[in-house]
Amino acid sequence: GAGVSQSPSNKVTEKGKDVELRCDPISGHTALYWYRQSLGQGLEFLIYFQGNSAPDKSGLPSDRFSAERTGGSVSTLTIQRTQQEDSAVYLCASSTQGYSEAFFGQGTRLTVV
Amino acid sequence: GESVGLHLPTLSVQEGDNSIINCAYSNSASDYFIWYKQESGKGPQFIIDIRSNMDKRQGQRVTVLLNKTVKHLSLQIAATQPGDSAVYFCAEISSNTGKLIFGQGTTLQVKP
């Protein structure tokens, strides 16, 4: 289908290692969001990309977190020197700019051991 | 992180009854207020939205009410079905920034 695709679906990593999470948005969607969801919790905003504008990074919890979006399409969320508290589901969503209907991927479940 | 607040963490209703899920928001500058549904193991899915200059909008079996005076948003589900069991999040977005912010969620449990 032509939905939002995230990879990997599951990732187990050792504390201190770096991880990269990938998001393929719906073609043509100019807005791309990353959220973090801990077990039983809400969606914590991390970062927002809109077209060629500078991304809104106000939700990134520390300088260990970074994200980029290449060519206005695929996005990668990188977590350096992972900690156990980074364990969560990382969700990506895309939408047409300004529209309230965002389409979500299935998420990447990150477990730091 | 940023979020919109919710009143109740869990709501349990009988199949066939109507459900009302509530939400409080703080950002009066938002242009749209939205409800999303998240089933176990899946990403959230858009249900319905309401523009900030409206107070009511109806969809199929769902109605969203917006009270700007008290900054309150609600989702009403008519004739609740087992398939409605999920976590429901309210969210808000500003057309200027396009930033989509979510609340903490309410778990809806439908008893057969």
C-alpha cells in the first residue's frame, strides 16, 4: 500500500549503542512528524519537518536525539548512546501541510537492554 | 514534551450505550481540534476534526463538541460497539505552524 512505512518494526540494542530509525512518508506529503510513546502513555512530540522550512526540534529530549529528512521524503531519527529510558515506540506520521489528518506508521519498538 | 490534557484515563461502557470522552486544551491559538483512535499495536488513526470557529461537528456515529469558553473538547460515540475499544487521543494543530500536539489518551473499554 501507499501508507507510512517505518523500519525496523522492532529493535533491541545495548545501552550505549547508536540506533537509526527510518520513516518513509506518503508520497507528496510535505509534513512529517516523529513522536515517542512509552507504554500506556500518550504521544510525546519530538520533531516536525515542513517542506523546506527549518524543522521544529523543540520536542527532542536531549542532544543525543537528532533527525533529518532527505530530499523532502525519507526521514531518519538517530539516537546516540542509547539509555534504558529511551525504550519506547517511536511513531512517524505524515500529512499535507496544515491538514489535521496525519497518517501514522506502525511504529518502531525500541528496547534498550 | 508538549501535550493536550485529558480528564479520564479509562472509560468503561456497555455495548450499545453512548460514550463520551473528554479533553481539556490550553492553546487557544489552535485552528483545529482533532480526535484520533489507537488500537493495540497500531499507530493512531484520524477520526474527526473540528475547526476552531465551530462548536459541533457530526460524523458517522461520532460527534465532536468544542466549548471554547472553558477550553473543552469532547467526542461522543453513539451505540458503542466492541470494535470501538481503543485509546482515544485528542490533539490540536495550528495552521500557521502545522505542529500537531497530542493529549494523554483515554482508554475506552466496551463490555459485551
